[in-house]
Amino acid sequence: MSSKNDVMSALDTVDAALRAVSGLPFHGLSPADQRALLVRLDDLTKEVAALQRRLLARMVGGPAPREFAGAPWAEVLARRLRISVGEAQRRIADAQQEAPMPKTA
């Protein structure tokens, strides 16, 4: 089981790597290298999205945080991520479809 420190440390590493890549000049890359970079970034984006869905499926399988006083998960997610409730509902449905978790009261 991962500890909070392990997870945060790994995310700090990912964040630092992303900033390093973002700071590099791409103008020196050939068109083929640019396409390869685009493919790798797309693959990483898909991996992050899958991780988000797995985490979200786990979260919505449990009770909403107390600070939201029993608000539905879609409202909690919408507030936290600053997205519409409709988008939050779509993300929850996608997460549950990919990794169904039993609902709790």
C-alpha cells in the first residue's frame, strides 16, 4: 500500500519532468521527431486519464468528504475541479464503467 508521502513524491517527480520537457525548445527537432514527441505525449495523456478514472472510481465507491455535508459526488467533483456538474457526472460514469465499484450509502 502506498503512503501519502510516496504518492506525493512520485507526483512531484512527474511534475518536475513535465516542467523540464515544457522548457525545452522544440524548434530544433525534425518533423519526424516532433511527430514522435506528439505520440509520446498523447500516450502519457491517456495513461494519466486512465489513472484519474481508476482513482475516481475508488473515490465514488466511498462516502463524500464531510466538508461537503453529504453533497452528491458530482457536485463535490465539480467544485473541486472547477468543472460543470454535467462534466463531473460524465467523468464519474466513465470511471464506474471502466472499474465498477460497489456504491455505499
